[in-house]
Amino acid sequence: MALDRKNVPNDLSAFWMPFTANRQFKKAPRLLVSADRMTYKTADGREILDGTAGLWCCNAGHNRPKIVEAIRAQAGELDYAPAFQMGHPKAFEMASALRDMAPEGMEHVFFTNSGSESVETALKIALAYHRARGEGQRTRLIGREKGYHGVNFGGISVGGIVTNRKFFGTLLAGVDHLPHTHLPEQNAFTRGQPEHGAYLADDLERIVQLHGPDTIAAVIVEPMSGSAGVILPPKGYLEKLREICTRHGILLIFDEVITGFGRLGASFAVEHFGVMPDMMTTAKGLTNGVIPMGAVLTTSAIHDAFMQGPEHMIELFHGYTYSGNPIACAAGLATLETYREEGLFERAADLAPYWEAALHSLRDVKNVIDIRNMGLIGAVELAPLPGEPTKRAFQAFLDCFEKGILIRTTGDTIAMSPPLIIEKTDIDRLIGTLRDVLEKLD
Ligand SMILES: Cc1ncc(COP(=O)(O)O)c(C=O)c1O
């Protein structure tokens, strides 16, 4: 197909790309210029099957008419309204719609613009909540090894991915980490939740006793770690964390930025696993990835702790210029409607067994050392090339892109999380192409 010149920039130098090997990219750019449903189109006219829902966010697929139209209409009606001491109807509608979709007990919504901001917001609410209740000495935050909670200082402090932490100074003080739950010796090739590892949650009790229970504000974990390579919670693990937090008055925060909005075949991981946190962080699928938006959900107990003192006083000194931006709210409302009208969460649950079988059919492929899955998410872990970690998986990513499928890699793990509108024939193509690519790799 002829090159569409208007889409090919002739200067790539100004844009410092995020989480990208800039020099390598700019030598051989991978430019996406349009998208529809399951398919991206590249600048040179090739079609690419989206195996990752963009960046784990376009759960309803691309170019969905209701969302596109809602954004257009909102931009022409109310483009922006001040977020502080002023309101507009769509922010209230969006908060109510999200509360109605969320697990019972999550009653209040604080809007942000990304997953990272949702994490910072939740950590700050946790600290201020204890202070509002006269327990201001609860300042410690507990994260987990391999955890990913975005890239801001709070998030990288509680996060547990070394490359996201080690370049950035001393980070927040008073943070501790639980051990990760990746146990390939015992759990490799488990379908769904692994059997072994619930005992790892007991480490929380050790940390609590080390510092003193009344010094700890919150524990934050991804119910299922996405960015570290789809690491599932062992059976009984989340339940134990919940029990220990409750016993010591510690808030439990689930970071549902990836697991929310149908990814696991339920609206949220909370519902999938049946374990209730005190706060949830969301973003990504909240607006189908189309407009930046995040949200923190809290229980009434947390929210109400702030609603005291003189009524003219601001209760929480926190917020963003774009908290509840009208266009983001319009996109969010249309997204939640699309999910509901098309039954996409149920669809993900229905497709999950097919997805699981397709993924695990790669078990005997060269260099595959583990496969993990749940809902419509999956990971294929490769043995690293000796002395060159990450290189084999990255080569697979490049080769897959050449062959028309988009996957993601993290370390030597290939992660896939297609839009929930994926068809079985697309799954066959995705997995078939990945098989061909892996068979040919060194
Ligand atoms: C669990 C989790 N939290 C937070 C974030 C950060 O989100 P954002 O990139 O929107 O800041 C991500 C992004 O992948 C995530 O997976």
C-alpha cells in the first residue's frame, strides 16, 4: 500500500519517548496512524492486530462510536470547568456511574488523570484519613516487590520494580515491601490462580510486628500484578492480607488500574477474587484509554472521616486541574455504557477458557518456561538469552509487529491483554503468530 505521507513526520528528535529505547525506535519507527475495533494501521498501511488493548486500556476496542460521539458533543458544549469549588453535571454522573459499577461498599469517587495519580491520591487519602481520626502516627506505607504503581514518587516508593526505582534517589521514607508471589518452581504453567504461596502474605504480620501495628497506614498491592509480567495471587493470599490489615487497623488498597473494567471477566478483581479492600485505584479502561482519566474509589468510612469540622473548610487539600474534566467524564460515561450494553465483562468471562487453552498450547514451544493466565490476560515467560536478559522477548515483540500482531514485553515475559471484543479467530491468529515467531527465535 502507498505511503500516507501526511502521517510520516520527518523529524523524530524532539519527542523524548516514555519507557522507550529512543535511539533504537527512531532508527526504525513503529508508527500507528489509525485504529478500528481490534486493528491498528501503521504509517506504511499495514494492519496490526491489537493483542494488548493499547497499553492494557482499550478494553472495548478502538474507534467505538458511542465514545467518539460523546467526546465530540462534550467538546462543543462544555469544554472545561474549574475543578475546585465549582462543579459540572457530568462529573457527578460519572462518579455515580462508576460507583454503580463498582463492588458494593465503594461509595465515593475521587477523580485523577492517570493510574499514577490515582496511586498518589490513594496513598495521600490513607495518610490523611488516619490523621483525621487522631492516628496521625500511622505514616508507614507497605508495597510489594515487583509491584507497579505508576511512576510518581509515592508509586515508585511502594512499587517494587528495581529499574523504576534505582535512578531516582531515596524515594519516600517509611516504606516497606512484602515479598512478591512469583514462584515458578512450584507454580509454573498453572492455569489461573496458583496453589502455592498464600504463606507469603504472612510476611505482612512480620513487618507489622517489626514497626509496630499503630505506625502503618496502608498496604497497597495489585490484586494481580500486570506490569511485572502477569503474576497471579496464590489461592488464599489476598484473603490473608485482608485479614491481617483488618486486625491491625491498616487500610488495604487494591491497585486495579489494569485489573478493572472486565480484564479478569468481572467488573473488578475485587469481584473476581471476592476480597474487599478499603480503596481501589483505577484508570486506563475507565475511559477505554481514549482520554486520560483515573479515579480512586473509597468506602464511606474513609470518606466520612473527612466530613467534619467547619463546613466552609476544604476537607482534603488535594486535587488536579483536570480532576473530573468534562470531556473525560463524557468519554467515561460512554465507555461504561458501552461495556454494559455489549456485556463485555461477561464476554471476557465466556472467552476466558478458550483464551487459556490457546495460551497454554504454547507450553512446548522453544524457550517457553512458564505460562500464566486469568480472564483475558496472559503471559508467556521465556528463558533469557545467556547474559542478555530481555533481549529474546524484545526480539519476539519486534518480529510479531512485523507479522502483524501487537504484544508487550516486560523483562523476558510476553504479556497479552486483548480488547474484550476479541473473536476466537483473532485469538487463534494472535497465538499462532506468536508460536511461529518463537519457533524461529534463537
Ligand atoms: C497497576 C498499575 N498502577 C498504576 C499504573 C500507572 O498508570 P499510568 O501509566 O496511567 O500513570 C499502571 C500502569 O500500567 C498500573 O498497571
